[in-house]
Amino acid sequence: MEAIAPIPVAPPDFRSGFVALVGRPNVGKSTLFNHLLGQKVAITSPVAQTTRNRLRGILTTATAQFIFVDTPGIHKPHHRLGEVLVHNAKGVLNRVDAIVFVVDAASPPGRGDRYVAELLAKTQSPVLLAINKIDLLLEGEREQRQQAYQTLGPWPVYACSALTGEGVAALQGAIEQQLPLGPYYYPPEMVTDQPERFIMAELIREQILHHTREEVPHSVAVTIEQVQQERHITRVNAAIYVERPSQRAIVIGQGGQLLKQMGTAARQEIETLIGGKIYLELFVKVRPRWRQDRLRLMELGYRIEKD
């Protein structure tokens, strides 16, 4: 990998700061996160609660540096893992320079949206309301849906589509105006501060979310066990953890075909990430009730975040 250039001195009128993307699960926060960054950093899927860690993405323009924080969807937790995720999502609210409250235009405001709105009403950070997925609405429906979401709070509203890009530039411009004058926090070339191993594990988990069914996606964790760099290829060993033997059988598939298919797709994504050839080997292991076990959650990288 190329060395990262030193952090330059920002001009006097340069703006910079931290921006949290928050909302209930499955409203398109990660897709919006990726679109703002101009490349894929966060994994996406139709499965709710896809994001499990606060993920930072860095966008540097000529006039500003945005540090976007993609948070897990705020919801009522049903296990220890859910409690950790929601605690960490809430914890970021008063430690950022701006908040983008993302809602789903495809449905009217619900209890989950109102719960998030109540939390945001208590924060000191400025809030922008982003009505995402407007590409799913007819022109006449957009105004009606916007009026419904405006009842959630006294925040400026920006209709957008993270999928098509419509309205995202206007949202980005509004976010920039909320950022204080400040320095570069990261070198302009950086896109995320997460290590490559974390992104690799997430790309593997993304393929499991896309290819498996029923309860399996929520019961899966992925860790990178070993990365060995050779002259022309990087060898990666990863462990996929599930809670029951039946889930292990689903992930492996008949004759190992599903695991092979997911591994091929993940390998292609990882090769794009690192810009080189990958040999990816996947192992599936059973860890009963890992989502309920505090120590196992910590072993797998899920813990209450302090900063």
C-alpha cells in the first residue's frame, strides 16, 4: 500500500467536523453514507440492522472535510448485542458537529421514527432531516410525504435518493454550512479510519446477508483470523460464527456450494478494496448464544464504545 501523505494546513475559511447519520434500521443510512463518500465503505443489504459498528468515512473537498459516522439503526433491542449497538448509536449524538436524521420516504413516519425524533430533540447538535428513497415515490406523493415527516421536529428537510444521487449534493451543501471552521483531521486521501481487516470482515458478512435466509443474518459474526501477504497474492483466512448447527448447515449449503458462492463474491469485493489478488478461505464455526454473552461479544469486537 502507498504511504499516506502528511496532513496539510487548512486555509482560514476551511470547515471540518463530525457528522452522524442516524435513524431507525433499514432506512438507507449506509447507502447514503457510501454515496456521500463516493465509494463503498459501509456494507448494505435489505436486512434490518445491517450496520453493527460506528463506521467513520472521510470526505475531503476543496472547502471542507466531513467525517461521516454511520451508526447502527436505533431500535428496541432484543438481546445483548442489540443493547450494545443501540447504546453506541445513542452515544454519538452529543459528540458530533451535525446530525443527519435519515428516514424512509417509502413509508409514512412510524413509532421508530418518532422515538429517534424524541432523542434528537434533546441533543445540542444541529439536525438535518433527510427523507431518503424519494425515487420510490411519484412526484405528487413527495410533497405529501415531506409534510408528514416535517411533523417530527423543527428541522430543515432535504429530500434525496441515496440510490440515484438525487438531492444528495444539496444535502451535502447544507451539512457543510453546519460545520465549524477547523483543520484537516485526516489526510485528504483517506476515506476511512477503519483497518483493512475490519472492512474485509464486513464485506464477507455482507455476502452472508445477501445469500442466506430467515434468522441466519442476525446470528452471524465474521472475524479475520489471518492475513498473509505474499509477492503476487494476499492470503486471507476468515471465520464465520453462527449460533446453531442448523445455521452452519445453511451457510455452508449443499456440498459447500453456498459458502463457495459467497466466498467468490466477497473475494471480488476485497480485491477491489486492496487493489490486488486475494486467496480467501472461509471457515464456519458454531458459538451458541454468542449475541447474549458479554465476553463473546467482546471477543468478536462488539463492546460499549467510550469515545
